[in-house]
Amino acid sequence: MTEGTLFKIKKYALHDGPGIRTTVFFKGCPLSCRWCHNPEGLDPRPQTMSRRTSSGEIHETVGIVLGVDDLIKEIEKDVLFYDESGGGATFSGGEPLAQPQFLEAVLAACNHLEIHAALDTSGFAPPAVLDRILPRLQLVLFDLKIMDEKQHRRYTGMSNRTVLENLKRIAGSRTPVRIRVPLIPGITDGRANIAEIIRFARTLKTVQGVDLLPFHRIGGEKYRRLGMTDTMAEAAPPMTERVAAIKHRFESAGWTVSIGG
């Protein structure tokens, strides 16, 4: 039986694609973005997370192994909401493409049940894996972080060459894609980086819109609970005016833009 490791299943999600959705978070990611707000999704293995209570500190396991049938049963519970809202299931992480066999099997089941399937991805995966997955998707939410390769490697731990090539492959397949840009002050929100993202995105024919994802501190406490170092602990969210200015730049390039997904 094909199994996968997940760390969260979020019901009634409204920011991970159209309509009301169930977002499935896969555990494990090949990147190590400094600003990651889901640090529990980085390690592919189940982990122990501490939590303070009034009676002391307790320890919880983060990460569960599920088979395809069990996951589909969870997704299928909300088919009525998908049908009424134009929603479906979104596979996020972590990085879903890091578990290709499980992801492909789950997508095949969604296709059979006519459940709209979206992939939220960093794009860092072997092209052969992406080619297997693309025909089963109705939408890709693609994180485009840093265009300069050296800076991409510095802040995510990996080159962006595969990322950019895979985005081209997705556009070439004519699969609809929304570009998601994390706005990390001093890292991704510079004028040059935004200009390069716009320039590159203009070469792609299937980009339906852009989602700007301003940095936030929501994930900060999870680093402590996992015993990990939060390298962005002193960072502040971007100013509202800065986000609005970047939104205007993308809109001027011809795309519809949302803030926060």
C-alpha cells in the first residue's frame, strides 16, 4: 500500500486555490528557506514538538503516516463544499513533490472522483517527477522567491536553476499557474528581485495571477517547540505601503494580484 507522511490536513481552506478547499501538508522539503513558517514540514520524519501547559511541558508527535485510501476518505468528506464553491484539494508542504509516488496515487484518486486538484510547490524537484505529476493537476501554485542564483542558494540552501526550468515546463504544459511571491524584507522584496520576477513571468503563457505572501511571525513559536533556531526571530513584517507598492507593480504588468493567497 502506498503511504505518505503528512503533518497537517486543513479543512475549509480559503487561500490555497479557488473555492473552499482541503489543504494537505506533506512532510519533508529539500529547501531550507530562512523564513519558513512551517518548520515542522522540513524534516521528512515525524518529530517531537514540546508544548507548555498549566501543568508543565508536554511532548507531541508531529507527522503521521497515511495510506492513499485514508487520505482520500478525509478529502472526500467535503465534496459538497467543493462542488458548491468551485473548490477542491490542495497539496502543500513541505514539498509534495518530494513524495512523488504517494502524491501521484492521491492525485489519480482525486481525478477519478472529479475533485479539483492543486499543487502548492517550491518547484524544486527532478523534471521527470514533475512530468509525471503535471497531467493530474488542474492548477499549480508556484513559489517564486529569488531570481539571483547566488542569493537563492544563500537563503534557501539550493540553486534556483531547477526551480526556474520547472516553472517553464509547467507553463509549456499549459497547466494554469499562479505565481506566489513571499515578501521577506531585505531578502525578496528588493526592486531588482521584483523586476526580475516580473520579467521572467512575462515569458510564461499560463500565469493566471500573482499571490503576494508578506512575511509574518506566526511560525516563530514552532521553532522553539521543535528545538530549532529561528534565524528570522528579529525580522518584522513588511510595511503596508511597501506591500501595496509591489502589488501595484505586478498589476501594472497586467496580472490580478492577491495579498495572502
